Amino acid sequence: MYEIDSPFVAQIFPLDEGRVFTLAEARALMPLVIKITTAAHKKLEPLRAQLQATIPVNDESSRIVEQAYRKVVQGWIDKLLRLGVTASDLWVVHFDTGDGHLCWRFPELRLAHFHLYEDCEKGRRAVDEYIELFQPDWG
């Protein structure tokens, strides 16, 4: 598990500026990523229930709930982007290493997977295994 009072200080990055992470930097940022993601997930739960209840009816109230849902998801994505992190899917977070992505999926307890850029989900493998085999600079 991650400690919240880590000596690492998160930096805010311009949205158009990419960031490359070492494993240590990504893991140091994980408490904040988990906090942001957990908060967004909690906000979406009641909206998800409302959307499911209004699926057969496509009226103004369902559009309002859908807009609120999109706003929460976009807010989550924007917060991650400001940290230099990307979301490849809902609740899937990527840290660019220069070789590929360190990959975390909510509600996993720790950042423990890596995949090459072109492999995404199907090429997801244990970080420790990848480091042992290939000894990347970011490891």
C-alpha cells in the first residue's frame, strides 16, 4: 500500500506537455492518483444508478444526468492530465516511461503492471517481471 505522506511533491504540468516517469516517480504519485480516482468513482455511483433507471426514457432528466456523469469523468481525466498522467479507459491510468506505460486499473492496490505502447491491455505484464527481463532505464 502507498503512504500518503510521501516526500514526493506532485507537480502540475501544462496539459499539452508530455511527461516521462520512472517507476519510483510513478509510485510516489500513486496516493494522489488513487485519491482522485476514488473520489470520482464515488461521485459516479449515484449518477450511474440514475442513468440505469432512465435508460428506457430519453427525456430531459436523463440528459441532465448524462451531462453530470460526463462532467465527473472529464474532471477526473483533467486532474490526471495536470499530473502528467493519462487515462486510456474509464478507471485505467497510464504513466508514460518512454518505452511504454506503467498501468494501473482501479481498484488495484498498487501500480504493478507495464505494457509497450502498441500492446495496451493484451500486453499487460508484471512490472517486476519486465524490469528483471529488460532492465529499462525507468526501472
